Amino acid sequence: MPAVALGTWRGSYGDCADNDYSCVRAKAKASVGDWLDLGGRHIDGANDYRTQVEIGEAVAGADRESLFITTKCPGALGMQATIQCHEDNLQMLGQYGVNTSGYVDLLLIHFPFAIKPECYGVTTSADCAASPYYDPGTKVRQETWKAMELLVKLGKAVAVGISDYNATHIEETLEVAEVPVALHQVEWNPKKHDEDMLKLCQKHGIQLQAWSPLGGAEGSVLGDPTVKKIADAHGVSTAQVTLKWSLQRGVAVVTGTDNKDHMASDLDLFGFALGDDEVAAISALQ
């Protein structure tokens, strides 16, 4: 798995107005095309990002075996809904056709909860905006995992994983898992990193992957004096230092940008290394 992925969530496209998905979709298609041009190969999508058709269009001319496509199903859906969700994923991503064999490289359960039925597709309800999820319980989460395993056995996903689970959710999944939990995607950056979660994943051979690895739009990580000092010492950007810190901690990253120069920088992480003291200093920023 390529350690650096390009995310396609709408938050990556800051100049698109709220809920302007025509803008988001256009940006996603162009960004994935730029990513491929630069040599990027890992693309991170999701059923509810509304950008999967555009991902499929952008990768249509590429050698499928050279790509690593991640997607997600939205939460603990149970058996049948998870199977249907992933069929929808494959259709949207263009992974059925003359030159495609109908699979993704990695399929994740996007979160451990379920969306309230009355909140599907709802953007105007204050109640849904405040609390769109409910906990369906251990049995449904485990059933959802068994659906993921079935999709692996059917050849529709090479590997499967989870996102934003807590330790209890992970342990209950491992109780029934026959296919390895390959990856856990969580929020992780120098100012918000769960060391216990990293240790738990390492214990069970689960790759941790960071969403929001640069710390989000507020810029508190990239503007941090410690990060700036280390970046200056290596002659690289603060974003590169921040991403490199995750990689050296053993955490893969999902970046998000529609700026081709930033993409090139995000991919250029292997010509320098942080010292142990620098890694420790960045880890201490939390």
C-alpha cells in the first residue's frame, strides 16, 4: 500500500461553497488526474463523499494494477446493506467494465455507528445536523464485519479495515474476524494523536492511517514554531515535516488538496529523515 494517499472529501476543496457538490466533483476529478500525473497511486474515497464517479473517470485510462483505491461504506449497516453499498461503490468508481475486474484494494467501515434512517440525505434538519448517528450495537457491527469478509472472499475487495473505532469496537471486531483487519483510519496529527490506539493497532498488526494529518484548516500545526524550526533545518516545508513525522511513527497518511504544487510536496517525503529527537519534539506538541 502506498503510504501517502490523496483524499477526495469535500473538505479538501476549500473554495467550493457549502453543499456545492458540482464544484466538489469537478475539483475531485481534476485533483485525482493531477495526482496520477505526479506519480501518486493511492486514492482515498468513500460512498458518501459524492466524488466516486469522478474518481472513476479520472482513473479510467490508468493501469488498474498500478493503482491503490480505497473506499468506505458509511457505518455499521449490517450484512445486506453493506454488500449493496459496496456494489454501489464499484459501479460509481467504474470498476465494472471490459478492462476492469470489479474490485477495490481496500474497503473500510467508515465509522462504528449507523446513520439514523430519518437523516439519510437530510441537510436542513437541525436534529440531524446535531446528532445524525446512533449506536446499533455490537451484533450489527460484527455482522457488518462479516459482510466485509464476504466481499473479500468474493474478490470485490483485496483487504478490509475500519475507521474511527475505539478500543472496544476493535476488540469486538477481532472476536469474530477471520479476515485480518488490515487498516484503521483515524484522526492523527502532531497535536491530536492517540498513542494507546497506535499501540493497540501495532499489537494486532493493524496499519494505522491518518486523516487530517496536517491538523486541519486552522493551521496550528503548520504554524507551530517547533515544526517551523525543524522544517528550516531540513530545507523542506512544515507540511512535509508533519507528514514525515507520521510516516516515521509508522502511520500512513491521507492528504487533501487540489493544489498540484502541494501534491508534489506531499509525495516528496523520502529524501530526508527526521532525527529521533525531532520526532520526539513533534510528538510532544499534543
